[in-house]
Amino acid sequence: MLEDISGEKIKEQFRSNKTVRLITLIMSILIILTLGYFLYRQFIFIPAEEKSNKNYWVGLNYASKDSTDLAIEELKLQVNKYDGKKGGEISQFVYARQLMNQGLFEEALKELKKVDISNTFLSAMTEGLQADCMSELENYEEAYTKYINAAKISNNEFTTPMYLMKAGLCAEETKNFDKATEAYEEIKNNYTAFGSQKSIEKYIARAKNKTTN
């Protein structure tokens, strides 16, 4: 004889079986969470992301015209409004750079540490600007480490040798001439165009000479 699987039977099993009730509750919660995430993505996150990408151009335009005060005012608004969105992170990057133009290196460093950008090139630039702030604040050891990290993030003919050069100069400031020589020689061996432009042999000779003294 077939088992009774009527609606009343199912309801009775649901009422009496704690496991069935628990599974049903978990499935309901998962469905609600999935639906909530979908609605958030469609109607809140994506529109906000698109707005953030449009709005940071105003501050960037001020920055490009050397209108530092106006750029800072506009970009700060975008950072507060779109924090966590792509446009908000780019605004924070440019905002920090404008603070550096004003000589506000501690404030700029705080902002740069909050920047979270997936773009590799901009990530290297963010790390490099942090190092610039530390160097300006005469924190040369930490600046050296940041410059080396920045050089490694995005291996290219522009930022990599530039940050290696700055790392070498910071190493010299801390009397670590071996590290300075290492940085300069990496430029000489792997980034010949930059090395030729900066007369890198002169820096290598200077660091080596100080090492032996």
C-alpha cells in the first residue's frame, strides 16, 4: 500500500520533525539572502559604482588645472560619499596627492593607506606615494621598504626603476650603502634606458665608495 503523502501528512511531519523544520528554515534564509544580495547589486551597488566613476572626474579636472584647494574640497566629498566604490578609491588616491601638494604628508599618508585599488599600476603608485610621504617625513627606513614593494608590484620601465632609484637614495640616508648599491645595480642591469638617463654609474660608484670607507 502506498504511503499517504497528502498535504496534511507533510504538514504533520513538518510540525513534529525538528530536523525538517531546521532545514526548511535554513533554506528560507539562504533564499532571502540570495535575493537580497541580487537586489543590492542591481539597485544599489551597481548604480552607486557607476555614479562614483562619473563624479570623481570633477575633482580630477581641478587637480589637472592645479586648482589644489578646489580639488581637495571636491575630492573629499567624493571620498566620503563613495568610499569602497571604484570611483571613491580613485578620488581618495588623487585627494591624497593633492594633500601632498599642500605639504600635508601625514594626512596624505593616512588617506593613501585606506586606498584599495585592484589596478596593478595604480596600486604601485599608491605604495610609491606612501613611500614619498615617509621620505618627506624623514622616515627613510620605512620609505625604503615601501619603495622596494612599489617596484615589485608592477614591473615596468617607468615606475619600477623610479622606485628603485628612490629606494637607493633612502638607503644612503640610513647609511645602508650595500642596499643602495643593490638598488642602483638592478637599475643598471635591467632598466638601461632609465639608468642611462640618470647616470646610474655615478650613484653606484658613490655607494660603493662609501661602503669601503
